Amino acid sequence: GSPTSQQQSTMRSYVDAGGKLYVTDYSYEAVRQTWPGYVSFYDDRMQVLPNNSQGLGTGCRGGAEDTPGIVQDKGLGDWLTAIGNGNVTLQQSWSRIASVNPQQGYDPQGNPKTITPKVWMMSDTGSQKLPATISFEQRCGRVLFSTYHTEGSDGTNLLAQEKALLYILLEVGVCVGELPPPPVK
């Protein structure tokens, strides 16, 4: 669903204060509406709701797709190869990213900075290679979005895409830059 303006404000404040936000496929509106412009979603045509609110987009697909994954980060690729998962199939993607776009944001000290989302994994749809897992910094925090999520094949073994997400979550969880001083009490 569409996040309310209060939910958007809470997510922005959380990330600005150093929080890490992980969003997947169905919930793409949380990223699209809270941080507009960073990510363009494939097939997204915003529909204005009857009360003239911003509305919901159409970027959540009518069905999930499985595609070959193309690793874009050397560390991630080396790690997946080392653990025997050099080939990754991205299963159950319910949305597609058309592109990532540089936007004006802020560094950890609050100074204006152009931020370009990092692409960790691409999806090979056969006719296109599209970003599938991205992250971007905002002040002290980070936003991570993935078109696929954890599936849990048999409850005991992690899928290659789940191992990739684990690596990315650990990388995104690292502090961004110098943390600001704690507030004076």
C-alpha cells in the first residue's frame, strides 16, 4: 500500500538518524514516495486516488518472475563464488527497477551531496538487464531495495539470492561516514 505522509516522515527521520531500511518488491511505494527520483520503477504509472492523494503506482507486476542474476559488486561476486553460488537465479521478483538516478541528498554532516544509488545485482529478463538490488545513503543511514525477497525453499538451506541478500544487508549495515556527535542531554 501507499505510505501515509506520517509514515514517510518517520522513515526519513529514521534513515537520516543512521537507520537502515530494507524494502522489497511489493512495498516499492515506500521508496518511490518517500525518496522520489532515486529509483524509477518499470511499468510504473502513478494513479491518482479519488481524494487527490499521491496514489499508488502500477510497478508491482501481475505475476512474479524468476530471472538469472548478474552480480555487479566485486566483493559480493567473490563471496558468492567462494561459497559455491556463483550462479544466482533471482526468484519471485514482483517488481522491476527501470533505472537508478542521481539525486540531491545529504552526507552524514548534513552537507548537500549528489547521491547515486549503488546497484548490487541486476536481473537478466532476456530482453533487458535491469537493476534488481540497490542501496543509497542518506545522511547517516541507508535504504536498501530489492525486487526479490527471501523465499525459503525447504527451511534448512538458503537460496543463492538469500545468501546474496545476507551479504548486502551486512554491507549496508555498516555505518556511513563519521557519525555526528550524540545529542546533549
